[in-house]
Amino acid sequence: MVERKQLALHKKMPTTPRTKPIEDRQALALHQVISALMREFRLEPGLLAGSAYADLHANDIALFEVLSGPGEWNVRSVAQAISVPITTVSSALDRLERKGLIARYRIPEDRRIVRLSLTAHGRRLAVSLEKTHIDNCRAMLARLGAKDREQFLDLAAKLTSE
């Protein structure tokens, strides 16, 4: 089984002019670490029963992060912000609207434009989600020394291009 995974990974190994090819063992090790982090800190929605994340799809959580931030949002801008198709955002918005967490409204200047916002209940949940997320991050970082934390954050930022 592992050999098959390694063969599949070998076919997809990216390289850049500045780096050596990614070794299969490195990609597998990263996969295992990410999976372990998700389990250890209960980042998988299925493991979060009873938490602020209960009953939320991964896309719902991303929507909350975007809509709780600054700016005016519509379906297209949210889709671009979280890098998913508009149809995915529309489905998630339908789900969240049924739960009373988001509202859609038209602006008087151009009735074709539909803006999105969190409801009061949605804002409370967004605050709770952010607090839970930050608490999880704090717990993860607490296992590292100050120097390792900074190094980890620098490396993670490089992976996410942020």
C-alpha cells in the first residue's frame, strides 16, 4: 500500500530551479503530520461535535472568516477570496441562510447586486469560531520554544503564500 502511494507521489513531484525534488518520504511525512495535527487539535469537523464548529462544512468556516472581515461581499468576491467555484459558495450560502447565520440583501443603487452579511447570530458564531481557532493555534504553538515558533510561522507563511 505504501509503495503504491510512494509511486503516485513520485509522478507528481514538483521542482523549482532553486530546490531539489521533493522526496516521497517528505511528502508522506508532511501528510502524516497534518493529519495528526487535525486529529490532535480536533480540526476535522467530524471530531468537533458540541463545539462552535458543529454542523458546519469546511466551506462554511471559510465563509465565516471572509464575511466577518472588513469589506462588502457578494458571491463572486467570496468565491475569489476562498478560491472555490461560485456554485460552491452559493450552496454554502443557502445552507447558512437556512440556519439564520447570513443574510442576502440588494443595494438600492443597483438591484442586480446582492450583498452578503452575517446576521447577529452569525456574528456571534464567527467570534466563537475565531476564538476556538486561536485557542487551537495557541495550544499547538505552546509545544514549541520561542525560536521554533517563529521559524514554524515563517515556514507556514511560505507554504500558504501569506
